[in-house]
Amino acid sequence: MSRPAPDQPETFRVDIGELVLTGFARTIDPDRVTAAFEAELGRLVRERGVPLAADGGARALDVLGGLPPLPANLTSRRLGQELARAVHDGLAGRGQAR
């Protein structure tokens, strides 16, 4: 397991108030989406860091803004991974600040 770069904080907090998924197969399991999301986001943060957290300041971002449409037949695991990648993109400065 890699350590954060010296200019990266060791901990940070991501709050997601509400996530509404529409148009997906009824077989989507929210617990599996959550588990895959947390695992993938953790992996991305460990491997790539969180550039926007480097200064230690609090920020509010709309990191899911502009998320491209996802296929409706994704598995719960894959959906969680794709959402985590979108969030990490936002944390890397490619989201829409609000």
C-alpha cells in the first residue's frame, strides 16, 4: 500500500448528500454499488492522490456534473466503479466547482 505524497493530506472527507440512479436495471444492489464505489475511490486516492486537497482547504464541488450516460445494464459493481472514477476526476480538479 502506498503512502500519500508529502504534499497530500493523509485523510480527507467526501460527503455525498444524495445519489439518485434512474434508468438502471432493477437488479442494481445499492449495497454492492456502495462497496464497489468505496473500494475504487480508495484505490484511486491511494494511487493518484487528491490534488484539490493538497492545500488542506475545504471545498465544495459538483464532481458528478457532466457525467456521461452509463449503460443501463451495468452490474452493481461496475456502476460503483464508474461513479468512483467520476468523483475522483472531480477531486483531481476536473469537476465543476460551485
